[in-house]
Amino acid sequence: MKVLIVGSGGREHAIAASVAKSSIVDEIYCAPGNAGIGAIAQCVPIGAMEFEKIVAFAKEKKIDLTIVGMDDPLVGGLVDELEAAGLRAFGPRKNAAILEGSKAFSKDLMKKYKIPTAAYENFDNPQDAEAYLEKAQFPIVLKADGLALGKGVLICKNLEEAKEGVKSIMLDKKFGEAGNQMVIEEFMTGREVSVLSFVDGKTIKTMTSAQDHKRAMDGDQGLNTGGMGTFSPSPFYTKEVDEFCQKYIYQPTVDAMAAEGREFKGIIFFGLMLTEKGPKVLEYNARFGDPEAQVVLPRMKNDIVEVAQACIDGKLDEIELQFEDNAAVCVVLASKGYPVKYEKGYVIHGLEEFEGKEGYYCFHAGTKKTEEGIVTNGGRVLGITAKGKDLREARANAYKAVEWATFENKYMRSDIGKAIEEV
């Protein structure tokens, strides 16, 4: 069969690598893809938001399955467009992708269906938000309602910071239209865990756990990014935590969406906070996390295409998800200055070092093929993933492998997964 993947980052490279292992797939295309994806798929110069072109291409090439990796096209309704043209697509329709597309919607959903989450209020004008903050407890969290590339969350230590945050989100529109509405949320403390899941509208099957590192600098300092590295599994995600989440968070979320007439088929990403009062939902995403996919998918034994087909057909209950009994760590190699200002176009050396090395992966996030070779083309450039028998070994392997790939202005955190050494 023929598969089209929509997106251009490390997540899509990880998806493409999984699809390439499928025995039922003959051809893989990616729109628009990147230099790394180009080694295993045919990249086509169509943007992820160019819906008409994507649909036309899928029809022309007789694509059997389109996997939409990115949030923007899902929230924008690409799956609806593909289905309207009689094409099979993996990912939620527009009315279900709102689970990620609007934080106000997801918070209201959790409140209505009693799914554990932080206390909050929604605001659509800055004056009301500021008045609320005058009486609030600090620290406090401000969230732009819409999509903001994983960066629309501000943790404010005091009233002055919070008022500046309201101005930044709602008046200065730092995150564009995403800041038309805003959520103000209590600040929760505890361990963060990410759990990805496959959903077919009624059944949910969770994958192995992971943990992301959002801040730009060591020690969780600096600005929020799209993710600087991950590890899987999380030692903090115990059997007891899983049982609680299955009963009070995972299935209730799927059932709530169905009850609202928003049947969800695709991937639900649960961002969890393990608080003293039990696990609570930090956020939902409606697609694979990035870079979480880069540590979870390499450990998955199942054929990703077969699982995606089961989700579309409502037959996920027939699938038993299986993961390797090992660990994986991903360290993101970024351009110095990310996520604010950085330069592109530097030649990347050493990519050939990863060829044929079992248990090592170099997922491309922001790269481009040129006459000079493969060059940097984004803030996050590469995701270097390594497996090991346990997290310590995987971490050591990943930090060994980051030395193989070099480029000017290369930057990375040195403490990805360090928390696991406390366990």
C-alpha cells in the first residue's frame, strides 16, 4: 500500500521510520518532509496547510492511508477534507482536534466530566484576567487558548509577571490568534509524565510512558521550547498511577468526546502531573508528541500502519500494543539562540555515523538538502535517540551519539533524563 505522511519535523521522521518497517507498505511519501525523511520516503513540496494540494496529490497517487502528524492541519480540518474526497486518513477530524486546538474547550470538558485537572478560569478580555489575578495565589500559569507551537504557556511567579504575561498573550498577541482567549490555571507541582495513546472513537490503548524537557536550558531554566529531549519509560509512571489514569482520565476523556458528539479517532497525548493529590491532566494534544514520538515509536513492536487502520475502522480492541522491555533517550540538537533567534544554513557533518548502528537513531527536525550537503533549517535540528537495557544505559548511549553529529552553533541540554538517576 501507499502511505502519505503530512509534516516536516522529528515526529514525522519517527513516524516515517516506523511506517518503513511495515510489511504491508510499498511506497512512502511525505509532504513536505525534510532531508532525513527524504532517505526513506519521497518528499513532495506541499505545505502541511495546503489542503487542496494534499488532497489532489493523494488522489493522483492513489494513496491508501494519510497520516497527519502536525497539530495545525488537524485543527484546521485536513482529515475532514481527505475523508470528503473518499480517502482514508489517520488523525482526528476538526471537531475532535479541538481537544488540542482550544485549551478553554479542553478545560471545560474536564470540569464537566470530572476528569482531574488544575483549577482554572477562562478569559476573553485582558481586563477581567487582570482583575482575577489581583486576588490569585502565585505562582500561577497563563495559557494562550489556541495552538502556539508548544510555547504558549507562561509560569508567573508574582502579580507583576502575570500582568506582563496577560499583555504579552492578549494585547501584544505574542502567539497570534492563539491569544484571543486565555486560560489562567493553578500552578501544580510534581513529576510530569507524557502518555501517548491510540483511540478508535470508543476504545483507547495507551503506549509506553515518556517524559519531555520543555525548557531551553539545563536545570529546567530558560524559555519554553517545543521540547529539548525525552526519555522513555518514566520510572515515576507506576502500575498504580496507570490504573488510576485508565479509570479516571483516559477512558473518561474518550467517552466525554463521544458524548459531546466529537468522536475522537487518532492519537491523544496526555500531559500529566503526578501531584500529591494524584495524577492530573496538564494538557491534551491531538497527535504524537514531539520529541516523545522519537523515544516511544522506536520501542513499539506493533506495525504502526495496522494499528492506524484499526483506529480508523473502530477495531482497536482487537490490537494488543507491545513495547520492547528496554529504554530510550532522545537529546535534541538545536541551533544556538532557539527558541528566540537563531541562524540557519550550516552544513551538518557526521550523519553517516548513524548508518547501520543498531539502537541509534538520528531523527531530522529542521534540515534541508542543498548542493553543499544537508544543512540546518530550523531551531530544533536533530533528535538523537539511543536505546539501552535501562534508562541509565540509554542516556549514556544518547550522549555518546550526540558527538557524532556536528554543525556550527550546535546547542543541547546536558541533563536530559538526569532526573532518572535520582530514582
